[in-house]
Amino acid sequence: MFIHCLTITSLFILITLASAQDNGEAIFKQKCTACHTIGKGKLVGPDLQGVTSRRDDAWLHKQIKSPDLMIAEGDPIATQLVKEMNGVPMAPLGLSDAEVDAVIAFLKNASKQQAAVDTGLPSQYFPTILISIGVLIALTIIGLLAGKKQVEVR
Ligand code: HEC
């Protein structure tokens, strides 16, 4: 029974992760592509390719949620970025914490996918492969459980 719960929980987490990422992608396309690309050079703001390895999560969260605060507080990286972007600061977009996390998850994955493309792996298969592995593990566990029950009957 315990393993059963575990299986269902892990499946649930997998699905949530997959959809949180879709959500992040939608937010990015809606609110960020006017000023940012991922791997296609800078627009109004910097190219966000690999930004999740350049900066830590807490910094990213704050930058995306309240870029104006970062500048008001004199954050050294944000101040430098504004200089590099010809004095244009990023505008606060009014995202919720959950939306910011979803966008960060998307950025992380987008950088990974770009890296995969660079090494010649077709990136669009990544989510499918991940979910397939999850389902396979779940099926194996369910199979093991069913097997156990038969033994008990004998
Ligand atoms: C109006 C244009 C604009 C929009 C829209 C915008 N940004 Fe920015 N962004 C900028 C500018 C300009 C900078 C650099 C100056 C600064 O930090 O304020 C920046 C900086 C950043 C940085 C730091 C980059 C680095 O190299 O460290 C991140 C991360 C970022 N933006 C993410 C986002 C995300 C995610 C969204 C959408 C939710 C978004 N931005 C929407 C203009 C924009």
C-alpha cells in the first residue's frame, strides 16, 4: 500500500513538473520575448541563454519578480546590467511567486535543451523521455506489487 501511494505521488509530481514547465513557457512567450531571447542574442535585455547557471535561484527570483527593487537596492549585478543595456532597466511585470518559479524552471530547461541541441540530441524528445521513464518505473512497481499478491494467495 505504501509503495502504491509512492507510485501515485511520484507520477503526480512528474505531471505537475511537466505542466509547470508548460506554464513557464507560456509566461515567457507572453511577457518576456519582447525584450529577451534564449540563445538568439540580446534585444532590450540580455540573452537569457545559460542565465540559470550564471546566477543563483534567489537572485533570479528577485530579478524577475522585482527588477526595480534590485536597482533601487543597488544590487551590483543588476546595476551593471542596466549599464550594459544602455541605461534601460527591466520593468516589473507583476508575476506571482509561483509564476516566477515556473519561468525559472522553463529557463533552466531551455538552457539544457540548447546544450542538448549543441551536442546533437533532439531536444523535443526530452519531456517525452522523462515521462516515459517515470511511467516505466511506475509500471514496474505496480507489476512487482501484483506479483507479490499472487505469491501470497498460494
Ligand atoms: C521591457 C523589457 C523587458 C521585459 C518585458 C523583461 N525584461 Fe528581463 N531584463 C530587461 C533588461 C533591460 C534587463 C537588464 C537590466 C536590468 O537588470 O534591469 C533584464 C534583465 C533580466 C535578467 C538578468 C539577466 C542576466 O544576464 O543576469 C533576467 C533573468 C530577466 N531579465 C528575466 C526576464 C523574464 C523571465 C522576463 C519575463 C517574465 C523578463 N525578463 C521581461 C528587460 C526586460
